[in-house]
Amino acid sequence: MENKLVVPTMAELTAKGEAPEVLFWVGCAGSFDDRAKKITKAFVKILNKADIKFAVLGTEEACTGDPAKRAGNEFLFQMQAMMNIQVLQGYNITKVVTTCPHCFNTLKNEYSKLGGKFDVVHHTQFINELLSSGKITAEGGAFRGKKITFHDPCYLGRGNDVYEAPREVLRKIDTTLVEMARSRRNSLCCGAGGAQMFKEAEKGDKEINVERTEDVLGVKADIVATGCAFCNTMLTDGVKHFNKEDDVQVMDVAELIATAADL
């Protein structure tokens, strides 16, 4: 029987006079998209297993405003940002972890310009710390002998120079990590950033996610690991485009660790 997930809200903790070690910023995708919800649950399983005292904002969490800003609506972005900053500061939040590189980048770099200064970490960094400290272990029996490649999300890699943490996590499970020809700083965008996720494709002869999936197929990986719900969607669609669903799995780093740790 699956263990019950424990997900307290900030309002609940505050009512009891308690404070969390870290706030888990779930993000719009992680809250509403059915596929991304699985990533959210996998990360919560890891937090529960490591006995991390965390909380979510729940209904008090609004979009960070990233899509609005990237689409050019600075006014809407600042309205959303100021509202979120007010909520976070009202709860005296200092440390935030998120599974979304877009939320990560916006909370870390954009909110600070508007007076919202928080210690923001991506979930791959957080998981790496948990593994390194021994708070969780993932021997990786479920993935023994599998070949994994990691797709660098734009706002995690080029945007914030986070390249090693997700790879260190993947090396801790019993797999072979292979790099695509375009990786790290030379990685190729999945095609969903800059609010492109929410608009129709422009004229051209190939979708970006199809081009990126060709890179994945080129290294003959069994699994392509992601650290972003948007990348996960785009690469899943790319794998389907080539009818390779039976050959290549698209999994978030959190899902890989939760599975390897048998959570």
C-alpha cells in the first residue's frame, strides 16, 4: 500500500505556531497539469522520506508571472510578483525549493529586483544535498543497466549555470549517464520557453522538440531525464512523434530518485 503523502500548508503550520525549513513552490504546471502532478508527488515523497519540514502555499500560491513577462506583459508580471512577494514575506519565508526552472529563475532573479529576496534552490540541487547528506538513499536497482541522458532546461542551465547537481544525482543511481552532442551550455531548448508553450507554432519545417528528440535518440538512451515539467511535455511529444514510447522513457529527476528509492 502506497504511503500517504503529507503536504502541510503554510496557513496550517502558522496556525500551530510552527515554521517550515523550506517552502515548496509547486508552480502552475505542477499544480494543474496531470503529467506534472506526478513530478510534484514524487518530490513530496522524497521530502517526506527525508523528514524535511516543508510546506506549500496551496490556494495562496499564484503564478510567478514568468509567462506574462516573457510574452511582454511587464505590468501583469509585476502585479503577480508583488502579490506573491507580499504573501511570502507575510509568512517570513526565507528558503524556497521548486521543481520548475521558470519559477526558480523568476523567484531567484526577478523577484529580488522588486524587493523579494529569497534563497531559492531547484529540486535537483535539493535532492543532491539530501543524497549527499545520507538523508535519502537511492541504489537504483530499478534502473540497473539503463542508459540515461539529461536534457538541460534553459532556465536551469544557461540561465543559472546549474549543470552539475542533476548529473550528480543521476550518477548516484546504478545507471550509465551519456551526454547528448548538444548539452550543458550548448544544450538545445525544448521549444516551450519564453511563453512558447502557450501559442501555436510559427512557420518552419520542423518543431524544436522534434529536433531535440533527435539528439536524445542519437545517443540511444533508454531514459531522458528532465528537471522541468515543460521540457518533460515537449520531449514526451517528441518521443511520440517518432513512435518511440516503448523504447525511451521521459522522467523527471525526482521521479527517478523516488522510484530508485522505492518510495
